Amino acid sequence: MRRPTIADIAERVGVSKGAVSFALNGRPGVGEATRARILQVAKEMNWRPHSAARALGGARAEAVGLVIARPASTLGVEPFFAQLLSGLQAGLSAQSVALHLLIVEDVEAETEVYREWASAHRVDGFVMVDLKVRDPRIEVLEDLGVPAVVLGGPGGHGNLSSVWADDRGAMLSVVDYLAALGHRRMAHVAGLPAFLHTQRRTRALRDRAGRLDLEEAVSVHTDFSDSEGAAATRALLSRSRRPTAIVYDSDVMALAGLGVAGEMGVKVPDELSIVAFDDSVLTRIAHPAISALSRDTFAFGKQFAEVMLEVIAEPGLRRDVETATPRLVVRESTAPPRAWQDD
């Protein structure tokens, strides 16, 4: 069925289109009884203002867009994104602003959605995640001139506002801690290499390895899934001189790695220490409980929403907000390497 129009309402009520427009927009020029009848008919017909007409009138859509180019199967089991989205929606809901979420196949599809939603005035602004190195989406959003806030940094986000945490500093704190325990062979089961935060973590490990004179510090890239996290762990533990500590870029992969260690008879933490880069209930209920870099991801999402609302309210405003660096919470999965350290 086609969407009802002002002309349809006018015909049903028996008044002019101008009278319907006055009534729907709360303007004078129509009697109260007629106004009430028009509003009732509009409700019965499920009439909604056309987004293009709202845009021409300068009205807000009261919605923010989030488009994610990742497999839905990996997002569905990722506690970080669940907490981030919950905090983001909570922050927006406080101002009666909705979150429009769409999962697409690739960056090209993502940028096309940006253009379509901006053109149709579907949203008042965009929040962008998974910041990439030399990210092509930045130029698209800048050209559209729509308020936008990027999750990630520092840098790499052009003239757009951003909210970010120091991934490099967080990784350095983990490497320093593991080295202090006596670990000389470390591995990093990382996310996608195109992501800026993945590269910052990888470089932090490499830089610190030279300074601490570690025997080995290797990064293995994955798609963040439990299956690739498990495969990477299995390959690392099959080496003749396997790592004594592994840092995972997500708690899902860390849990998968813990399972593989058990499967291969590698004792955690005696023969292998495990650290997760995200902290959720998964790391706390595992046995042994997994040491993790922790932060309040729900509060992080709310802060992200607050910056987005500020940018929408004041077009041209540019914010660059650094949030608290994730802190290491030590649990039972890390300890000095007690077995075959000198193999």
C-alpha cells in the first residue's frame, strides 16, 4: 500500500489540503473541532510526515545512524558491542533520540547508506565505529556535511569529532606486566589489520619487545571470531618454542584460546598466561578467570552519545574526547611461567 498523503486526509475529512497542513503543524487558521477531526483521521490512516518534507522544513529526524560493516555472526556474540550499543542507546534515549542500526557487508555498502540516509533526512547525524587506517568513510561524511562522531583515534578522523581510548597505552601496560612476571615469549591474537586500534596495539607490542629485549613478540590477525581465535591459538601452541603468554583482542577469542589450551594439555597459568583486551562477564566466569583490560563500556557508550548530541545541537562543533585508558585487572589466568621456560 502507498503511504497516505495530506491530500488523502483532506479528502476523507472534506477540507482543503491547506487546512490539513495547518492542523498537522499546529498552526492557526482552522477551527478546533476540525483540527481534532483531522488529527484523528491522520492517526487512523497511520500518516507520518515525509522525511524529505521534514528536511525542507528544517525539522529534525530525532534519530542517529550507526552502520556497521562486519559479519552479523561475530557481532552477535561480542559483549563489547552489546554494552557499547546499550550505553549509546541509553544516552540518546535520555533526549528522546532513536538509534537506527544497520549491519552491511562492506565499507562500500556502508558509505552508500550514509548517502541515502543523509539525502532522505533519515537521521540527524552518524556515529562511526571501527576506524581504519586512511579510512575512506571520513571523506564521505565530511562531504555530506552531516554531524558525525567517530569511535577511535587519536587522529585518523579528519575534521570529524571523536571519542577514543589509548589502545597503545593499554597494550604497553599488559606487556610490561607480563615481562615483570618473567615472560620472554609473547603473542598477540589481534583483530583485523585494517583497524587503527589493531595497528596501535600491534606496534605497541613490537616497540616494547625491543625495549624489554624479549625473545619473541608476534601478532596474528583474525576476524575477531571465536573460530579464528581458536585456530590462531592452536597454531601458536603447536610451535616448538611456543609463547608463554598470549594477549587477545577480545574476550570471546580469549575464552576460545583458553579452551584450546585445555584441549592441548597446556596448563593455564603455569605454562601459558592469557590476557583479554576486553573485560566482560565471560572473563569473570571462565575457569580460571581471565585477566583483562577493563573499562565501563556502558558508560563509554553513553559518553559517545553525549558527544553526538552536542555535535547535533551545535553544527560545526568539533570534539576530540579521550576517555579513561582501560586498566589491567589481574585474575587467575596470569602467573610467572613455571614450566619449560628455558626449553
